[in-house]
Amino acid sequence: MSPIKDHPLRYALANELHARPFPTLDAPCRAAYLAVKPAENAAGRDRAADIAHLKALLDHYAAPHPEDGATHYFGQIGQHVLKWESHTEFVTYTIFGEGPAEVPFDAKTFAMFPEDWLASAPGTRVTSALIRVEEQAGDDGITDKVRDWFVPESVAVSRVLDDDAVIAADFRIDPAGHMRFAVFARPSTGERRTGRIVQRLCEIETYKAMAMLGFSRSRMLGKAMGDLDQRLSGLTDALSGAPQDTETTLNSLLGVSGELEAMTAQNTFRFGATRAYEKIVNQRISVLREVRFEGRQTFGEFMMRRFDPAMRTVASTKERLDAMSNRAIRASDLLRTRVDVERSAENKALLESMDRRADLQLRLQKTVEGLSIVAISYYAVNLAANMALPFADGLGLSSLAMKALLTPLVIFLVWLMVRQIRKAID
């Protein structure tokens, strides 16, 4: 053994890259495909319910169970082969059978999934498809089959993987509720390459359907976003006019901002997932290396005309929602600034009023002090005169003259005393 210690996840992560091999298919053959997703909170669903549903299907065919917590399964069920995968938001089931159905895209092919088992699925069907794989040495007969099997106005046909096969589909749901794909493989096309082609078709259809959920969400948000946009525009326009009740306007603006934030939080995951699914669809188509077949539109051209506009709508909705949130934030900041300026002006006026009141109070205080000196001096003069009267006769002064002499001295002493008291207080 190596003396260095391995990271505890080293083998698990390395094996994960090889855990989902492509099926090996020998043309002619057929496949029935099903993708299941809970209607709400698919990313947070109970994964144990998915495993339980898979085990129910395996029990129907008396097949062995996967390990608990498994995210993929590949094994024999009766005369067919089952491939099961668990993804972030959905699970997929693909059943492969030898030889094509006698009737092209016969709904009985999907009967490999028992009806009672389908009814107990822990979620809803995102998509289902029937895939017919034929061995075709040349191009003879392909045009007639495509014309008979698919809707001409939306059919897409192309040569793929260096002309190892021709693929065709119209991306329409047939009366039985399934998509239909046809693969015309050359005799020299290997089993693994045929399996990769079928797997790519299943992935293109699944991720296309998942991405279109974002388009549906964008349509649902259209009216609500329009109403919020009008309210936000009205509040923003009010900022450029005469000042109104800014407190009420600010509360209204905060309400709009709250609704926008809630809307963003509820749809961020869906918009992000849609962008990821769109990239996967385009990547899966590009690896097929399509070449035009008899002037028909390719899968890439079909997506460019039908799928890409829907994805641009989703991107536009997300950008609009982000722009509205930013507008609301800027308007709130501007309105807060106005409120702060108004409050500053009110505080300034209040301080000026307080200054005036303090000055008036000081003047009143000084007036009171002056009157107090007069009052104190009046009583002090009388007291001093009464104390000095016995000495007035000796000095040859009358009582009135004595009071006249004492008055200036007493007033000065009282004033000096009041001044000293004020200094001590200050």
C-alpha cells in the first residue's frame, strides 16, 4: 500500500465519473424513456421516495435492488434492460428492448412501465419518449419514413457522428402522450456509438423540457412584473416633482422593493437552472456533429428557431427583474436622502429656535438679576440704616442723610456679591 493517506472522497469522486456509462445497443432496437419530477420543490424532494419507486419497478420484474442512497442503476429486468438515474430535480427511466416494434412508435412499447407503477410515481411526468432504432445501410426509404412518422412543418433530420447515423424527430407529443425519435444507424455503427446517440437524444429532450419550465415561469411573472413596474415608475416620477409626503412614499417604495426581493428569491433557482439546462441542450446537440440531410433542418436549427427565443425570453425576464430591483434600491436611497435632508432642515430650524429661546432666557435672567439687586439692596439699606442710626447723631447726620450715604455702598456690595456667586456657578 502507498505510504500516503488518501483523501476520504478520492475513490468516490473518481468512480463518479464512470458511474453512468452509456448503454450498448445493437440495431435494430427500441427504447421507452420517462422523466419524473415533483411539481414543487423538486430539488428538495425526498430521494428515498425515488428509490422506493425504483424498487417497486424492480420487484415487478423480480430484479435485484440497488444500494440505499444510489443515484444510478443499470440492470436486466425480464427481457429488457433498465437504466435509472437520479438528477438534481428529476429522475429518469429508460427501458431498452431488442428489435423495433411492429408498428412504429406503438404506444404498447411504453407498456414496459406498468400502469399501476406509473400511477404511484412520486412526481409528475416531465417528458416521455419512444425511440426507434433501425439499421439502414443507405438513405433509401428514410425520407418516406420521416414523412409518414413525423409532422412535416416541425420535423428535424440530420446526419450525425460522421454519417454513422441519421436521426429524426418533430418534438411533438403524439396522441399517446410521448415524444418520438428515430435513429437510422449504419451497419458499421458500433453498439456503444448507437447507445451514445440514443442517450444524447434522451438528454436533449429532457433538458429541453426542463429549460422550458423557466419559460413558463417567465410568462407567469409577466403581469405581476408589469404591475410592479408601473408602481415603481410612479414612485420614481414623484421623486422628481414637488416634495410630497416622503414618509408615505418611502413606505410604498419599501413595499415594492420587498415584493421584488421576494419575487427574485422565488425565481432565482429556476432561472439559474434554465440557463444551465439550455447550455446542456446546446452542448448535447453540438457533440452529435450534425450535417444537413436532404435540405431538412437540423436539430440545432430547430432549437435556434423554436427553443432559443424562449430561452432569450427567460434571460430577458431575469434581466428585467434585476433591473427593477436595482431601480427600487436607487429610488429608496434617493428618497432616504431627501428624508434625511428634510429632517436636517427641521433639526436646524429647531436648533435655531432653541438658540433664540436660550438667548431670551438669558436676557430675562439678567433682568431678573438686576431687579434682584435692587430688591436686595432696598432691604439691605434699611437694615444698614437701622444699624447706623445710633451713630448718626454723633456724626451730625440726619437719618435721611445716613441712608443716602449707605445706599451706594450697599448697592455696590450687593452687586459684587451677586457677581461672585455667578462666577462660582459658572
